[in-house]
Amino acid sequence: MGDNNKSQEHHKKLSSWEQMNATQQRPSTLSLRNFLTWFFFIISMLYILYSSNLLLTNERQDCSSMEESLGELLPLTNSSSTSLPINPKQENSQIMLPGTSRRFDTELKHIVFGIAASANLWEQRKEYIKQWWRPRVTRGVVWLDKPVKTRRNEGLPEIKISGNTSRFPYTNRQGRRSALRISRVVAETVRLGMKDVRWFVMGDDDTVFVVDNVVRVLAKYDHRQFYYVGSSSESHVQNIFFSYAMAYGGGGFAISYPLAKALAKMQDQCLHRYPGLYGSDDRIQACMAELGVPLTREAGFHQYDVYGNLLGLLAAHPVAPLVSLHHLDVVDPIFPRMNRPRALQRLFQSIKLDSASIMQQSICYDNKRRWSISVSWGYVVQILRGVVSPRELEMPTRTFLNWYRRADYTAYAFNTRPVTKHPCQKPFIFYMNTVRYDRGKKQTVGIYSRHKASHPYCRWKMDSPAAVDTIVVFKRPENLRWQRSPRRDCCKVLPSSKRSTMYLSVGNCRDGEISVLQQL
Ligand SMILES: *[C@@H]1O[C@H](CO)[C@@H](O)[C@H](O)[C@H]1NC(C)=O
Ligand SMILES: *[C@@H]1O[C@H](CO)[C@@H](O)[C@H](O)[C@H]1NC(C)=O
């Protein structure tokens, strides 16, 4: 996780896995000998099935006789234990599902971050942490393998050195032993004995958190109970290879206080039982499985096991708060022609003004010019010629490659759509440039500038979005949006006197408002 080699190792692992697959799929010529072998094999399978079926029916008989004897036993127990609660109030409290029907007053101060880092990448990776860390506000510790040079007032979390893990077995040939150290980050953070903690959140040194959204997500759950919250990989194959039940460590995950205590108590023994696992997060999941705690999925944690341009994913984010971004070294800078930390800084301009709405999509149409408009608030606006329906626009475009650097639509654990090849349908992209808050009107004003890319010649007899070079987006910040049911925002094209500037307003959909082109 904290290792630069990790991604390469994932890579290596997959290619060997694929080779394995390939050998399995090797075509074979069916000879007579093969045929005979199959014939006898099928006959013997049929025989086995037949006899086991007999066995099964016998067992079923055994079962039913046991049920009968249970039935005889039941009336002997006290009737009050079988009849259900007498007190209707009690009954109510049992029906209410914890974590879903109410919120807890969890605040940032209740959350402690444990960041897994390595000394050799520290100078580079600390720039990512600086983007989201709030000195003297966020609580947490960076865990390193060796001491590093530090400067004062760098605005970084406290640094600690992880405990020695040489006593733990590690036998995975593709992975690295550092997985053991990183796997113990949560437990080691628990052992610091910090007060008034409700959640431990684990992340890598190249994970960027939107901390207010971490709070919004965790406040839904009862921190006094056992919760393991996170998300899978975008890569279907990675999820098959590791587990769909595992929270990917790079995307970050949260463990409630009592569960973290329980994990800290058993993890060191647990680590001895899984020497063959690859990473740190699969080791955590193995221990979670022993504890019997399933993964609670939250769509805003992003492992981002992809290469190339994240635009497709970030322009069509699920209707859920954006919690984390990962692998920012692997993907292109999120704003083009800028270094990675600078690009993040720009995104954080928007996050600071309306963190709950960052990357929230809204879809509307320019009725006069017959354009489709998709906004990812705080990040990008895209204009397409013609009418593209919301069900398509809310599906991520494959602007990125999969974890094995291929453009393969079967690679993902969610729906995607291809980058269009039609010369008229190439989107015009406007990246967020600056954003400020207008106190008088109580709204944010974002300026989005057209990304200068070449567009192929289009024969369609309609206005070209190339005439627009600036889009101004107005939106009121909405801190409490995630306390209501999830819904996309609506957007609207406002009148403009200049052809080169488009004005959009983004916000709650009004009564009866839907995303559809109005026939004029
Ligand atoms: C059975 O329930 C009654 C109350 O309904 C209680 O007084 C009694 O002690 C119980 N007996 C046992 C064996 O639990
Ligand atoms: C860890 O412990 C082993 C033996 O217990 C020792 O040989 C090794 O030097 C230790 N490593 C560190 C970094 O202290």
C-alpha cells in the first residue's frame, strides 16, 4: 500500500493469473482416447451422483426426525421466552435499524486517521497529505518504517515508527513483507490510547480524503457497534482475486471504536494464520471474517485501480458523498497541464466551499441549441451536441484504462460506456478554473474554462459548443444534502447576452423538475 512497487506487483500478479487462464483455455484436439476418458468419467460421475442422492435423502430423513424431537422439546421451555416482547416501546426500538434510520452526532474530532507510509517515498507523498490534512483539527498519525527528516510547521500529522513485524510469517511470493506492518496500522493507532475516539480511518500516503464527507458518511452509523466501512476496487478481476468482501486499503476504510479494539486484541494471532495472503487489506479482511463482521459498502471511497484519465469516473460520480481519491501517482493529474499536487489544490478550492457537493453530477439541456450538459460540481462541465439521455450521461465514460492497461469494458465492477467515435459527439470539456463564495447572494460562483482540444469536423447543422469558452456555474452550498434521500441536483441554462459565456445554475430540483430537453 505505502509501497511504490505495490501497483507493479498487482500487475505482475495479474499477468501470471491471466497466463494461467490462457493455458486453461488452450484448445485441444478431441481424440478417441479423450473421448473414452470422458465417457468413463461421465459414467462414474453419474454413478456417484446417483449414490450420493440416496445418501442425501437418507440424511433428510434424519433431519426431519430430529425436527420432530425438537418439536417435542420446545413446549418444555418457558413460554415467556417464545412469545415476543410485551412492551410495545421495546418492540419499536428493536425494529428500528441502527445506523440507517437515524444519525449520530459524530464530528471530525471523533475520528482518528492512521496513515500508512514508507520512508523512501515520504518526500513525494507528503504533498498529498498536506492537501487534505488540517493541522490541529484532524487527529491521527502517519506510520513509517524508518525515521525521516522533518521540518517544523509543515502542517503534517505526527509521525511514528511501526513496530517490528519480523516475528510474523509472510510467504506470498509476489507481495512484500511490509503488508504486515501496514496491516497493523489500525491496531497500533488504537494502542496509542487516544481519548474520545469513535472511528479509526485507515488510508495510504497517496490517499486524499475529503474529511467532511468522511464525517457525513460515518455519522450514519452507530459507532458503539461493530462497523467495517469501505469499498471494493473498480477492477472486477482484482475483486475476484482478493475479495468483494474486502475494503481496499488505498481507498481507505473506517473501523468503529469497539471493532478496532476487538481487532487489536486478536490481530497478531490472526496474522499468523494467513501468511500466504498478499497485502495488508486482505489480512484485515481475513480477521474481519473471523470476527464475523461484513463490509459496509460506501460508494464514495475510491481505490481507483485504473490508469490514465479519471475524467470519465469523476464526471459521473455515483450519488454519494466523495470520500477519498487514491492512486493519484498512477493516474493523470485530475486537471490537465498541471502537476499533481497543484491539481489537487485546485479541487480543494471547490471542496472548501461545498464539500458535500463535490463531484455531484447534474444534467440539463440547452433547449434552443439542442445541447446536452453534464456538470460535475467543482470539477468539470461537459457539453455534447444533441440529446444524450441521463441514463447514458450518468454512466462513466471509459476515458481510463483498466488495471492491466487495457481498454476492456468487461474489466469493471460497474457499468461504463465507450468514448464516442462520432465526430459530432466528442464532448466539449470545461474544467473548473476558480471558484468563490458570493456572500450577498449566498452562493458559490465557479468559472469553468474550455479545455483546448482539437475537435474533428462535424457535419451536423447546429450550433457548435466551440463558440463557448467560459461557463459560470452558480450553486448554493448544501451542507445537509446527505441527510435526505440521495438525488442528483438539477441544472438550468440561464439567459446570457454573450455567446462565448454560458451561465448555469445548479441546485435542488424544483417540484416536478426532470432532466429532459424541452421541445420549443
Ligand atoms: C417462566 O416465566 C415466568 C414469568 O413469565 C417466570 O416467573 C419464571 O421464573 C420462568 N421460569 C423459568 C424456568 O425461567
Ligand atoms: C526486529 O527484530 C528482529 C529479531 O527479533 C531483529 O533481528 C531486527 O533487527 C529487528 N528490526 C528492527 C528494525 O528493529
